[in-house]
Amino acid sequence: MLLPYFKKDAREAGCDEAGRGCLAGPVVAAAVIFPPGYVNDELNDSKKLSKAQRLKLREEIIVNAFDFAIGLADNLEIDQVNILNATFMAMHQAIGKLKAVPEHLIIDGNRFKPYGNIPYQCIIKGDSKYMSIAAASILAKTFRDEYMATLSQEYPVYGWEQNAGYPTRRHRIAIMDHGISPLHRKSFRLLDNQIKIFRNETGNKKRG
């Protein structure tokens, strides 16, 4: 079971993000505060859970959290300030939207930009160690996946309803065939050299 807190007797918010490695769409962050004594042995890093498990746990988090909030930085902001700073922006937005001001923050990863005067602790692989960070990872992941599925209705060729904007083979080939959308991150490497070679070879075979 994950740990309930890093700092005892403090209103502690766990923070995590989803979508840093995507080629399109926003980076999304969540902040979660659980009430004292809350325990859930099913909570875990969202990457270790199935989609069904994430959705089930999301409902439990929403019902049982003392407070939670979502923040995001879109692809234009990512291109403007880089993905690391955009991640901090999304986390700050989520923290700022909490109705209850945290007394302490625990952040997944090894870097963070301070938010006001709130003390914080960065924790590598924190989403597999602390309940509030795991919960934040689940909220950020499920919110972003659903958001990208909605955007996919407008830009169906990229398969975002399945890949959520991550650099899958289908996604990169769609970029090669159809170009980029207004939601792609221009500062990222959108085409992989292996995909170019694959497309050129298959194209040559068809022409031959």
C-alpha cells in the first residue's frame, strides 16, 4: 500500500502530470489533497493501471478527496516556454485552483518551480510511493486522455482517441501524410527518421 503522506499533520497536496512526451495537445497536471486517515490500497501510478482501473479510481478520488484540481498548459505555451516550464505552469494552475490552500506539496519527479511560499518535496517515482501523487497521476491521465479523444473528433487522422497524442507509429505516419494540426507541438521532433525511411521504402515499392 502507498504511503498516506510525506509530512504528517500538514494539509498536503500531491501533484503529478500527464502528457509531457506527447507530440500534440496540452500537458495536464492535477493536485490532490486527501483527508486525514484516508486509505485506499488500490491507488497506484496511473501507468501501472488499466484504463478500467483508472476510471474506477478516478470516481473514488473525486468522491473521497478533501480537494482536487486540474491545470493545463496548451501546445502553444509548451512551444513558447518549453515542456519543463509548461509542466510547472500546469502544476501551478492546479495548485492555485484548490479551494483549500496546501501547507505542503509533494511533487512527482526531481524538479519543481516553487509555488508561492508553500514548502515542497520532489519525489522520484512519487506516483508509486504516495497516495496523493498517485491520485493526481490518475486524474491527470484520465482527464487528458478524454480531452484528446474529444479533439480527435476534429482531427481524426492522427488517432488521438487511441494514442492520446503520444508518438506512435500511426501518429507519426499521419503527420507525414497529412501534415501537422494546430494542436501539434512545433518545438518537438514530430517525425522520426525511421518512419521517413519506412515511408520512402514502401512508396518506392508501390511505384515499382
